Amino acid sequence: MRLARPLQACAQIDFSPLNDGKSSLVVSYADVVEPVQKLSVSIYSSKTVRQRMPPSFRQFFGDEDRESREEGLAPGVIVSPNGYILTNNHVVEGADELKVALADEREFKGKIIGTDPKTDVAVIKDRGEDLPTITIADSDRLRVGDVVFAVGNPLDIGETVTTGIVSAKGRRVHLLERHQWYEDFTRPTAHQSRNPEVR
């Protein structure tokens, strides 16, 4: 390499090949993805939304507020055998009804246990028992460059898996002005998905 020779005088250069023959080429992640797909759920939400009639329309439609049903869909993962599930807060917040659809086609009614709008995380619970659960990893051990997978059911067209890498850690995006210590985000590149991610 022509560029490397002048650099030898001022920098330490590793000329060993990128692939030393000791690491095997990974051609499939199916063994990792398949067990996780069984633990991924789809959460269907619905709520009644009231809209005030603009003044310019009241002469035509009256002064009554209009009501409509708003529906949403979010992915989730089961974290306890008795039905606790992690999901997206923006989909379930304020919902009148929640339905949890498991990978084995069972369905349960769900209820909201807790929400955190700032980080868009919510905990809900369904009525299932002895459910399979996902193992939550230690995020402190995550490294930039680690491969991650996003599993979910976007647009209700069926379960989808995408992959990417962790591109950054410890990001502070000023979402929590009063609680700076709580803000430590990891940025994935799996299509910037809000689906559950697996390492």
C-alpha cells in the first residue's frame, strides 16, 4: 500500500488481514431470530377522540363536538410468565381498549400498568398465564458496532425482522430537562425502528 509507507514513520500500522481465518462467516441469524419471534406480540389499541368543531363550520354542522375512534398498533415483548409486556407508550396511552395478540394466535385483553411518555415506554398486562418470556440483557454491556435485530408487526401485515448495528451510546437528546441522569439513549440503525430489539 503506497499510503502506508510514509505513515510508518509516524503511526503504528497493523498490516494483518482483516479476516485471519479464525472467525467463521455468519450466513444466517435464524437460530437467534426464531425463538424471539415466538415472544413478540402485537398490541391493538382503540380510543375515542373528541374534536371541537371549528367556529367557521358550526353554522353548517352545529355546536356539538365530533367523536371518532382512533386505532393503533404496537409491538411488544413478554417479560413475565403472568403477562407483563413492554411496549410503546404513544400507541397505548389513553386507550379505551387493548388487545394482545400472541405469536401462537391466542388473544387476550390488556390493561395499562404504567407509562413513561418521555422515553415512549409502557408496561401493560394481559390475562395470560405461564407465558414464554424474553430474557432482558444488560444494556451496559452493549457496544457500538454490536448487531441488533428489530422484530415486530408493522402496518399489521405480518411479523417482520430487520437488522442493523448499534451506532451510538449515551446520547443525550434533552428530552428530560429535570432528570438529566435518567437520559442515556442507545441509537440503533435497524431502520431506526421502535420495534423490540434483540442483541
